[in-house]
Amino acid sequence: MPYSELRKILGDNLKARLKYLNYTQEKASDLAGISNGHFSDLLNGRSWPSDRVLERLAEVLQVHPYELFIPAESKEGAKRERMLEVETLLKEKITKLIHWGLKNFEQGGEVPPEV
């Protein structure tokens, strides 16, 4: 696989994780301790991360470093995207139940929200 293709895959996966986590480029670069310009270069395939930057980005974006190099078109990539969708849905439903439980713990009598 050509080096430029790896850069594109990395950039696409970084963008997907930003969207998934609802992070701005500025927030992610700040959390990872890199400049916004360097992060922009990574997103657009103009730069390559050091191993240290890659580890920090993976931590901030809540993935293993190798996952940033899995093409979205691959079977694993598609499965991963579906798993992320399910994870988001479950988080939303669990959050609803927790909020309901906290609100109604002492009061009782109310039926929990449909999830």
C-alpha cells in the first residue's frame, strides 16, 4: 500500500472519530497536545504523525492506534462503524435511564422511559 494511501486512510479515520465524538479539530488537537496546524496536516494527508503523537491522538479519540489505519471500505472497517453506531445508541439509552432513575429515585411511581 502506498504511503500516500495510508495518509488518506489516517486522515479519513481521524475525521470520522472527530464526528463520532462530536469534537472540533481544535478540541482534539488541544487534548492531544499538538498544534491545530499539525492536526490539520494529518487530517488532510500532508503530514505523518510520530509514534508519540499517534498514541496521544488514539487516546484522545478513544481508539487503539492501529484502528486509525483500517480502511473504512474494509470488512473490519464497516463492522467497526456499525459497532460505533450501536455504541452511540446504547450510550444515549443508558443516559436516559440514568437521568430518569436519578430524578425519580426518591419519588417513585413513574414508569421508566421507553428505550
